[in-house]
Amino acid sequence: MQPLPPEVRRLWRISAIGLAAGLAVAVGVVDFFILQENDAVLPPAVLPIAVFIVVGGLGVVIADAYYHRWRFELTEDWIQARWGVIGRRTATVPRNRVQTVTSENGPIDRLLGLTSITVHTAGVGAPNLDIPHLDDGTVEWLRSELARGAVT
């Protein structure tokens, strides 16, 4: 099974730290305007800094765990992905059911050279398989391999 590129770990860590910073700012505003008016015991910066450290640290740990658990594999008969930290999920799509492969990348993905793909399957109600943040070379390889269909 192939892992996601290392840039994904950096992207997910930055997202976790950004979320922690936003939450710390919100806590800081509440602390400054509401709690400090009521003669709070702590200095105004302590609570937002603690929130940033705890939420940011926990977010980085979760991002790392999620990165290490994300794997995908393409064989002659199917494409499979495994992911999840607490609840682990596996999705398997037979290659002969692959209808189309679409890709998507936003500005941050383009900056890091990443693209997310969705493998669309044939059939009503058939699930699609999303693989996040692959490098562009892997996306092109997957596209060309899946375009060949199932080898029988």
C-alpha cells in the first residue's frame, strides 16, 4: 500500500495550527471583553495561549496519526484505500466498475504540488472513492492505469 506524499502531513499540520490559532483568538476576545470585566484571576493572555498550545498540539498529533493511517493501492483487479485513526475504514472499487476519474486542487494544493482525485464508479448508488492530496505524478499514473480498466 502506498502512503500519501509527505507534503500532506505538512498541510494537515498547518491546518491544525491554523484552527488552534483561530480558536485562541476567539477565546482571547471572550477573555478580554467578558472575563476580565468580572475580575478574572488569570492574566488576559494565559487562557488563549493555553488553548493554542493544547488544541494545536492535539491537532498536530491527530494530523500525524491520520497521515500515517492513509494508504491506497492499485492492483490489476481493484483500487483500495484505507484510512482512519479511531474508526478505520477501507474502500475497495473493482477496476471494471470505474467510470471516470476527476481531480481537484485548490490554491494551497497547487502551491504544494498536490491534487485530490475522485474515482467515480458505475451503477446507481455505487460509492465513489476519494483519495486526497496526491502528487501530480501519482495522479497522472493513476489516471492512465485506471483508464486501461480491469485486466482480464
